[in-house]
Amino acid sequence: MRESTALDQMICFQLYAASRAMTAIYRPHLDPHGLTYPQYLVLRILWHDGPTTIRDLGRTLKLDSGTLSPLLKRLETQGHIQRVRATHDERTVWIHPTDTGLRLQTAIGDLSHALVCATGLTEAELTQLHTLLHRARSAGNTTPPEEPT
């Protein structure tokens, strides 16, 4: 008899599987626009904060430059962003949303409602989940979590 892998008992597996399930919820909304979930996150940051540097984008998304660079290149090729080198320091590259990228905000908008509907969790449960995940991810950090989206 084969021994159980006990994946259902592993918190790390549950987080991994839940992350994949959450990303899949967004797919039907993003696929028609040719976007992946990480690309959508970049655009959400730009829609909310305006132009930002690659360094700040990487920090916010918790992505290294090796992962972020090809993602940004694809967004630029699609016409959604523009990369601009700073004149005072050429090592600094700013990411600007293009008009096309800004129009996607209207077309796609905030997909949080899709997440709430698809999970079957109440708003209170999602808020609790968000709080717990933030605490687990940033152990030792005393900054309060932002409101879930």
C-alpha cells in the first residue's frame, strides 16, 4: 500500500493550491485582453500610483529583475506601458502606462468582486484570511495590512 503524501495537511501546499486557484479566477477576465495575472498586477499599480520605477515595482510585487524584465517587455510590446530612462540617472527606469494601458482600467477594472463571488467566502472571512496571510508573509513587521482587494 502506498503511503499518503499528506498534502492536505501541509500549509505550504494549501497556500500554493489556493494561490493557483485565485489566479485562475482572474483568467477569464484577463485572457480576452491578452494579459497574465502578473501583468495585471503591474497595471493595477500603475493605475493606482501612476508612473513608478522598475526598482519600486519590483519591491511592491516582490519580484526580482530577472522575472520583472520579461514581464515588462511583454507589456511594452503589447503597447500597455512605456519604459523611460531618467535623465538624471540612466540606471533608473520609469514605467509609464500608455493610453492603451489606461483604457484597460475601464475595460477590466477592479476584479475583487469576481474573487469574492468565486470563493464563496464572506467579506469578513476574506478580511480575516487577508490579515492572516499578511501576518504570515511579513512576520515581525508591525505595519498593519491594507484593506483586502
